[in-house]
Amino acid sequence: KDSVAPGSTWLSYTTDRGLFMEDADMYYRAQNYGSRTNWLLMVNYGACRVGIFMRSGSGWSLYDYIMCSDGQYSTPTVHGVFTVGAKGYSFSGGDHTCYYYTQFYGDYLFHSVLYHRGTYGVLDGRLGMHISQGCVRLDINKAKWIHDNIPTGTTVVVYN
């Protein structure tokens, strides 16, 4: 009482790691979805954020909340409820290569930012923007984590 708080209080009274108040509705939206696995991926197109949720009892708890770059307005990321499908190490097109892709609908993928073709030299590492052809671009470490840990059949929800 009558003393300064012993540290940052910006997330006081919440257990949602890294979930900012303006995006908190992602957590509440997640509670309305099921998944055939113990994981759920939520993509907030408007905020350029991906929420990774882990089953917790009869609901979902936030595991990670990460910045992404999704589809530009002329080629938006498809919205709806999908499931994780094929996975792969890399694909190339034109002057770039993307690593650790995880398909969620047709040609729509989670994958790394763009690298110079056949290298690990970043060509376009921008995140937090609507700049892709519809895929969800991530930091390579986050793309690898999703590739390695999120099983086929996991529900993916993309909304605005």
C-alpha cells in the first residue's frame, strides 16, 4: 500500500501473454471454434496478427501471438474457417524463396518472409503489412515452429 508497483503493470489483471487490448477479441473469438487437434490458429487480417492457441480444458489458451504480413487489398488472404493441409520445406518463384510452408486452403500458406532465391539472404522481411499475394508471411523462426508443431487437421480461422 502507498508504494510504487514492483514492475510493469501494463498487463495487470490478465494472463493473456502479449495480447493487446485492441486485439483481445481474438481470444474470445477463439473460444467459439473447435479443432480436431489440440491447436487452433487465428489470423486477424485487419491487425496483421496470428494467434496460436493450445487446448486448455474445454477452451483455448493463448500460446503465442505474432506479427505477420498477409494479403494486399488487391489479393487479400481468404477469410473463413479452414484446416492445415500440406507442409514443405521451401518453394521458389521469380526472384525469391520462402521457407517452412504450411497450407491452410488451396494455394494459401503460412510461410517465411521472402528470401533471395535459393539463399537465406532476406529479400523482403517486412511484417505487419498487407503486402503478400494472399499468403500469411511470418518470421522464419515462427514459420518453422508452425511447420514443425501444428499438425495436419488443425483449424485455421481467418477473419477481419
